[in-house]
Amino acid sequence: MLSIKNIEVVYNDVILVLKGLSLEVQEGNIVCLLGSNGAGKTTTLKAISGLLRPDNGDITDGEILFMGTRIDRKDAAEIVKMGIFQVMEGRRVFKDLTVEENLIAGGYIRTKGEIAQGIEKVYTYFPRLKERRKQLAGYMSGGEQQMLAIGRALMAKPKLILMDEPSLGLSPLLVKEIFKIIKQLNEIEKTTILLVEQNANMALSVSHRGYIMENGRIVLDGDRDYLLANDDVKEFYLGVS
Ligand code: ATP
């Protein structure tokens, strides 16, 4: 479904951050991208979603294909329309809008009827958002804002969701809840998910496949069981040896 081939990203014309990165996401899968701070995970998502582009000098080599079409020269709005939606790190929601207004904004490419259906669907996944639907998003807790950020993605009915560290700053209990929902989105809605995470244990527990990146390159990839059994992964990412 998504194919990244030898992509290179340069920041400010000088710093090479992605150094020929390649990865594949098969339709129907959850694929996680793991790696330490600064490895280039967020940069990879930005290259896919059109926030980094060749015509701005950010992407200097390689190509990105989505369902057979090259998307690396398309802008972010076109890429959303094609069915790719990014849930940003730090739960970007409109803080001065209510929960429900945020959801409506998330469905801006859909019809009125689809928006109404979408809101009901989001509320079945996140009953807490229904209880708080009139509340300003800025007053919600971190976990609730993360739920809202994922709810907004659902409103766009994407084929592929890019998720940047959904566990960041959440209590272990909430992390479990969020990951349970990520799994349901994949199983019930058939949404394909590319998941960037520092929490390798949690991410691998829901993923079909994973990629490990270091310093702008993929250093290891494989299916979940292969990665869970790998000694380097155990030592450096899972905290067991
Ligand atoms: P983290 O887990 O800490 O978020 P990451 O793997 O997502 O890390 P990126 O955010 O992709 O890493 O950053 C990769 C490298 O690019 C880092 O060294 C970072 O300092 C640098 N970088 C990121 N954004 C910019 C920018 N706008 N301008 C210059 N350098 C940047």
C-alpha cells in the first residue's frame, strides 16, 4: 500500500536526517517504526504526509508511492484526500474548539451525513469523548486529547493512519486503552496503521511487522515474532537481555 524507496531528507540544506530510508506498509497491517530519540521517525512521517517536499528542498532523493501513485511531490491537502491522515505527536487538537467541533473539523473532506455517522462511530470507540462533547478541547486531560486526536483521524475515514507516539506522556493504564483501540481500528475498520513509538513493547504487541531505525536508516525489520526474538531488539528496545 505504502512504499518508501531510498528517501533522503535534508534540513536547512545541510543536515542529512534520512539517509536513503526504505520501508513498506502492506494493506491491512499495523507496522511500527521504532528507534531512539532523533533517529528520524517523525521526519519519516512528515515526508509521507507531504509536510516535507522535494520542491522545498527537504526531500533530496528517493520516492514515495501510495497505492501505486507517487505522492512525494503532492501537497499535504492532496495527500489527506488520497486517504492518508497523520495523528501528530503532542496531540494537536484545536484547543479553543469543543470536542465535537474538533471532530467536525476532522471530517472536513466528508459529506454532512458522513460527518454525523463518523461522530457516532468515534463516540462508540471513545465514550469519554461523548460525555465531554461540549467541553473545550484545551481543558481535556492529556489522555482525552490523545483520544480526540485519534477520533479526528477516524472522522477523515482514512485508508492509512500515521500515528506519532500515541503513548507519549500517558499513564500505563491509558496507554493500554489507546493501544486496544488502535488494534480495534485495524481489525474492525480495516484501517492500515503506521505507528511511530518509543514504547517498543506496546507497539510490537499490536503490530504485524516492525522496522528499527537508527541515525536516518533502517537497521532491522521483520515480523513481530522475529523482532521480539531478536537479541539486539531485546537488549536495546525491550529492556530485557
Ligand atoms: P523523537 O523520538 O525524539 O521524536 P525522531 O526519531 O522522531 O525523534 P526526528 O524528529 O525525525 O526524530 O528528528 C531527526 C533529526 O532531525 C534530529 O536530529 C532533529 O534534531 C533533526 N530535526 C528535526 N526537525 C528539524 C528541523 N525542522 N530543522 C532542523 N533539524 C531538525
